[in-house]
Amino acid sequence: EINNSGHLHPPIEDHPFSIFPTIGNTERPDKVSTMLMEGRVVIFVSGDPVALIAPYLFVESFMNIEDYNSRPFYSTLIRLLRFGAFLISIVTPALYISAINFNKALIPSDLIVPIIEERETVPFPLSMEVLISFAMFEVVREAGVRLPQQVGTAVSIVGPLILGDVAVTAGLIGAPTIIVVSLSYIAAFVISTIADVTSLLRIYLFIAASLFGTFGLCMGLLGLLTHMVSLTSIGIPYLSPLSPIHFKDLK
């Protein structure tokens, strides 16, 4: 017996073990009608308000139904901004740790001195410091989601501010680390539809950069891109229209 649409994902997905969703879902009737007009398949489950959409492509994670209410120039700018926010969210912590631990020459000399001075009072290695920051932000984010809306919103805003300030004051975490991790998590809010994927990719690239520096980061990104190119959604390439390129669909 199928109780909700989530039970249908593994049987109908081409790659059920991938972290990327190749079957979309929505509760909005306007989006469902738009997808049907574009030739998509929409699946409904009795008693469940969530509808499944197939095929579901990677670029659709950066699209919003409200984009069509604006002029195409502004909507294009916003979508490019979402792509940039995705890259900032997953790459920033890894780039930070690879620059500090392996390639200090990448950091301007006027900036490296304050960073080193901030880290002198921190008792943990940089990798442990970033991991503590990850755990702190993930706990606060999850608490904000699970609590009632009024309380959850306050916890999501005030919690990181208080915890970050106390951690820096106590010397447990350096201020540059808090800034980098905060930027990464704030950028993820721009693309909330794949927030879970963003969290996993952030940790994956962070581990690669912690072990092998910039080389590990580049290899991690190459492996990620290779995996994404190999994905399909009911036979349609997941990265379409970027790979393979369909110029008419890029509009």
C-alpha cells in the first residue's frame, strides 16, 4: 500500500541511489499545470497533496514559477544568481580550508595576517573548527524547521548569531571561519529546493579539500560533474539543456 508520493520515488527513478532528485515534486497547482503544458508526466497519489513530476532536470531546481511574472531580463539575472549561490554554498568552505592549509599564496598578504592572528587563540585544527561550525549551523537549521513557525523563525535568526558570537568570544572558533560557513549556509537559502543536496555536497568537497587541498577540491568537482552528466530522468539527460546542449531550450 502506498501512503504518500515519497514511496514512489525509488521504483520509478533511473538512479535511486544518487543524492540528486531526478523526480520532482510540488504542491502548487499552477506549477503542475505548467509542467503538463510542457509535456511532463505528473503522478498523483490519493490522499497526498504532493504531486510527482517527471522528467525533472537539474536546471529546474533554480527555477521558480514566479519568475514568469517578471520581465525575462530580470528573471535571467535571478536564475544566474541562483547558480552562483549554489557554487558559493558548496565550494566556499572547501576553498577556504585549501587556501589556509595548503595554498596560503592564494590569499592576499594584507588578509592572511589577520586570519592567522585570529586562529592563534583557537585550540582546534582548522578542519575540526569548520566541522564544529557545520554541526552548529545544521542543528540550528533543523531546529528552526521542526519548531512551530513563530518560534522556529526566531531560532533560525537569533540562534546562529548568539552561538557564533559566543563561540568566537570563547575562542572555540575563529571569526573568519564563522564568516565563511555563514556565507555558505546563507547562499543555500537561495536554492532551498535542493538544500539537502547542498549540505551533502558541502561536506563532500570539504573532506576532499581537507585531505588533498586544491587538487582534492578540483578532483571532487570533476567527480561531481561526471556523476551529474551520467544521470538521467526517465531517459532524459539530467543536465539537459546544458549537456547535451540544446540552444533552443536555453531560453
